[in-house]
Amino acid sequence: MHKRTRLLLSICIPVVLIIVVVSAYLFQLRAASSAQGTSHVTVTPSSPCASLNKAAPQQLTTMNLALDWTPNTNHTGIYVALVQNWYREEGIDLHLLPYSANVSPDVLVASGKADVGISATEGIVADAAVGQPVVSIAAIIQHNTSALVTLKSSGLTRPRDLDGKTYGGFGAPYESAVVGEIIKQDGGKGQFTNVTLSIDAMQALESHRIDFVWVFQGWEVIQAQRDGVQLNVFPITNYGVADYYTPNIITSPTEIQREPDLLRRFMLATSCGYDYARTHAHDAAKMLMNKANADNPGTFTDTGLVYASQDYLSPRYADSGRKWGWQDAAPWHNYPQFILDTGGILDASSKPVHSMNFDALWTNKFLP
């Protein structure tokens, strides 16, 4: 073989081998990333997420989080943090307790069977009234996105039309009082029939078993639109109801006293998850679906619904320029006082409660 040819081969073959090896490595990285539906998240030095412990401790502390419903886009930030291993980086092995119709997240948290959970402002107020307090440590969504809805074909075009109609409820004592006030605010008498549902709320509405229901615009209303179901939508804050945070992340007073550092580490990872979801709606929705379907196959079958819901919620997790999770005193005074004034909150003796210490219901001290 010619010396020049041998020289070229001695140079080219190693170079080609290096290119092949590097290409294979990059392909594996891309495939692994695609399998998880995510790419690694970078943070700016000024972000609280920059303080995540990149070298996870060998010994992890188990935490249980009780979900308030089946996985959905209210929970996206938590799933993002799980997929990104941010809880583990903070020394936490987080377990999600599935929703149960038989026991609420509030009961699990108050009894110590869950360290944290997902609840709602109404539930937190009701818990305090019966002497089983929980504390909101973050607002998942900054403003209320719930509404009463009717079928467009029903002719019930405003809340006062709901007098004498049938409401599909969930069995909470405050529902009748709040819904009645909304009807009164629109000029009605606030008188209607309240039935506790044993089937999906929208299914009951579409099958004409009920006339109206209280739902979230970021999920049920979007789902109805995708299914071609036309609705009349009455956002509750348009009818005399004070704006409030819901859902909320809760813990117990006992957990606050015993594990403040653990709660801070939990909230750092969770905050980073929701901050990512605020600016990466599509990727965050994909993480939610991939993780939830891996844990429980078939959790999400309509990917379009999840992406549409995430597009709706991502900018609503927090107002522009405001930290995710932050809570103010006004919503924790105005709406709780509103539901107390309606007589819809009962104590352990089933008597209406008219006052309580609202500032004991929430705290920002665990937010980064």
C-alpha cells in the first residue's frame, strides 16, 4: 500500500470512529430525553431554583402528598419536579397518594397520614370550623377559575334563571349557600334543588339529570368545548363572590412545628416545577402525561385536552412578575368571611360559624 494512503487511513479511521462513538452517545441522550418527554431544565443564577442541591443526599426522607382528584393540570408543577428529580435533589422521596372518594386530602393531612396535600379554600375554612385545622402553604392558581355552567340548549342564560332548577353538587355544606348567593346577586331568590352526584358532573349535565353544576374553566369547560358541547358559563367571581385561591397546597400545624426545614425543601422543588410549567406549557404537559401514564396506564387518553388545559393554566399559575405560590391576606379574609356570612360553614355540632382567625389558615414562610 502506498505510504501516503497508509498515512491518510491512519488519520481518518480514528477520526471516523470518534465521530461514530460521539454520534451514538448523543443519539442515546436524545432517545432517553424523548422517552421522558423532557429536556434538562436550566435556571438563571438569580432564580431560587439555582439553590437546588445538585448532589442529592444518599439518605432520602419520605413524604406523602395526598391528591385532591385524579392527576390533572392543577398538579403539573408537582409532576415536573418529580420528573426532573428536584425532590430527590432536596433529599425527598415524594409519594403521591391517589385520590379517594372515601377520605379527603384534608383528613389525611390532619391525621398525619399525609405530610402535604391538595385542598381548596372552602375546605380549609371548613376544617378549622370543626377543629381539624390544616394550613395553606401555597396557592397553586393565583385567581379563581371556577364557574357555574348550564347547557346552551337549556335556555338558562344567567344565574337568576337557576331558581327552581337542579344543581349537581359534591356534598359540601357550603355549596348551597354560595350558589344561592350567586343567584341572589343576579336578582334571583336563590332557591334550587341540590343533589349530590354519584357520577361525573359534566356527564350528569349532558344527560339532563341536572340543570347546572360548579366546575373549573381550565378543565371541564375546555373538555366540553373539545367535545362540541355548548355551555353558558358564569364565572363565580362575576357575581358577588370574592376572588380566592384554589386549589391550595396544605400541611398540618403539627408538620409545620416538627418539619419546617423539610417543608422548605419540598416547597423549593415544587416552586421550581410550577415556575417551569409557567413558561414551558407544552413540555410540562408532556411530563405530566408521561409520568402519570407510567404510574397508572390510561390516566390520560386525550392528549389534546391536557395540552389545551395547560395552555389555559400556565399563565394563570401566578400573575406576571409575581412569585408562584404567594398568598395575600385579602383573599384569605374576604372569601372566607363571605362563606361564613352565608351560614354555609358548620362547626362540629352542625351550628353555623360566623368568625374565625383567618390568618391562621395560611402562610408564605415555606416559599423560596
